[in-house]
Amino acid sequence: MQDIILELKEKQILKTGTFVLKSGQQSNLYLNLRELSFHPRLFKRIATQMAMSLSTSTHAIIGVPWGALPLASLISQCANRPMWLLRKEEKAYGDSSLLLKPSEISSATTNVTVIEDVITTGASTLKAITDLRAEGIYVEEVLAVCIRNRDVKARFAEENISLKYLFTLDDISQNSVKEIPSHKLKLHDVTKSPLIFSADVEDSAQLLHIIESLAEVVKIFKIHADVVHDFNDLTIAKLNQLKRRYQLYLIEDRKFADIGSIMVRQLEQSRYKYTKWADAIICHGIAGRESVEALDRACGYHEIELLVLGEMSSSHNLIDKAYTKKIIEMLPALESCAGVVMQQRPVGLSRQYQICTPGVKIEQGQDQAGQRYRTPEDVIRQGTDFCIVGRGIRQADRPYETACVYMRQIQEAKRQFR
């Protein structure tokens, strides 16, 4: 959330000074989220983050009138859930109903999520919940951009309501809002975004477009630079701009597999200039421990993480259990190793190593080239940390919305099986 907080401050939505709040309290920080609509990209980014936190059992969302209505409307679009309208008070004319919802839907069978922008005491949010309960609506959770302090969570717990939020102003002060670090991200920095998108496209324009179009929801992209026919210095410069803007983690997936000295030269001297943009590379262990250690040392020098391939998702591949066991035994010697590409987490493997599983798709099956697909639920059940998805998103009619569906399914599976 640090990058979002920085952008809120840059756009003067988050202000420092001395302010009197609606509750009468004084604060040295003021967050005016009604101005989010002035900045569509940031607005959508926040709404997308909130949409991914929605409970899967939520039937509809309701914004606390009136400040949270634009936010609730955008979340409704991102999550593909209906938005109902709650008035502050009944009207004396026309449709005087306090709650506007489809007439054919029974209140008794409906779970809703209440959307709020900023919660200070929780009074206005709890009043809205009281009004909804009077209409027979079950409120499952409240979802807010920000709460002013964590103590307010107790008020909602007393009402048996889950309170979720992106950040709290207790975590922010004038001195804590710092510049985004310029150094490369680490895989453990992005564990809250467990979806890796395989951006296997053939030209730079396509590559940059699909990364930027998905960057609000996907934070990790796997690239085959040697498939991009016009990959050049301009491509690298624009990739780095996107990395800084959206705090992205980029993986080069050429799967290094040679003797150590050659792999080091491929890393450092390739025309694709991996050291200028990649946060991680993937390698085979087939050349043996000493060769992989040489690549590992080079990765450490360039602040690039190493992902070692222990299993493959293609049918009839030649990797067997003995080979995978030797890969696992090799890991402690690799200081730059952040994870392993595998189909499941081996018993006893240290949690310092993230498991990245390719061949994930909502529909199970196999393509004509031997690629086997497993569902997000299946691989998460087997201990995977990151699901690698390619064609399931790339070939969808609406890739962004499809990526949101994948992210929700992965996160729901993590809540169920972890």
C-alpha cells in the first residue's frame, strides 16, 4: 500500500496539517477520498484492490450514503456484483423506500458488503448497518479504504461484522511517507499478489500494453524477452517506468540451462540486458550444483533473484522424482534463490522458498502441445504460493476482468486451505 499512499499524498488527497474532523476530533492528517474521482487511474486501482477483498458469499454491495457511493459503484464494476442503494432517510414522495434493490430478491437470503471510504468512529457506518438490518438485510462485512485507528474494529466485532480495510492512518505520519525505493523488489514483497501472468506476446507494443492494462490487479509478470521480436532499449526503459509506477516484479523465463560460465555470460552480456530490468530469472538445475552456484553468485551481484525449476507442467516431461529431490537439496547453497517452479510444495521444504506453479487455468485440461492445466483451487491445495496463468487471461475477451476473477479464486483458495 505504500505506493498508493504516496500517490494519494502527491495528488493532495492525503494532506498534512491541522484538521477538525466530522466527529469533532482533531488530526494532523486528512484524507479526502471524495477527490479520488478526479484521478480515474488511481480511483480504479483502489477499487480493484477492494474488489479483490470481497467475500465470495457477498450478493451485493451498498455504499454508505453519500460519500462512498462513487467508490461502491466502481467496486461493483470491478467485482461484477450488483450495487444497491441506501438512502439517508425515507422520502415523502415517489418511491419512499429507504433501500432500493431488485424487487424479486428476498432480503432474507441476501448477504451484503457495506462500502465506506474513511472510518473514524464508525458511527455513520453502523447507522447504515442498523437501517439495513431493519430492512431484513444481513450485513456480512464492511470494506473501507482507510480506518483512522485499529480500535474501531472492536465496535464492528461487537456487531459480528468483519471489518476490512486497505490501510490505517495510524500507520502514516508526515515522516513515514517516503519515496518509493529505487532498488528491485523481492518476491516476498509481493506475496499478497499470488498471481503471476505469463506475458508471452511477440512485440514490444503488445507487451507494454498488456502489462499496463493488468497492472492494477497483477503485480508479477513473467516474460520471454527472446520471443519479443523488437525487444530493445526503449522496451527496457518503458518496462522500468511501469515497474516504478505500479511496483511490479518482472521475471525473465528463458530458463537458463548450461555450464556456469555460459549462463553468467548469458545473464550479463545478452542483447536482452536482463540485469537492467529483471527482478528474477528462472534456471534449470541440469548442469549441476557448481554451475547453478555460479549463476546464483552473478544474480546476487546484480540484485536479481533466482527461481529454480524443479518440475514442469507439460505431459511426459523427463523430470522424475529423483531429479526434483536433487534440486531441493541444492537450494540451501543458493543465496539468491527465492523459490522453486513446481507442481506442489514438497514436504519439509522451508517456507523461505516460494512455490510457483505454471499451467493454472480455471478449466482443467490439456492443449495439443502437451501443456496440462490445473485449477487454482487444486494447486493452492497442494501448497503453491503463486499461480502462473497465461492463456487463460491473455486469450480472454476481457483480460482485466478475467484477471480479477483469477485473483479472487486464488485468494479464496488460500483462505480455505491455509
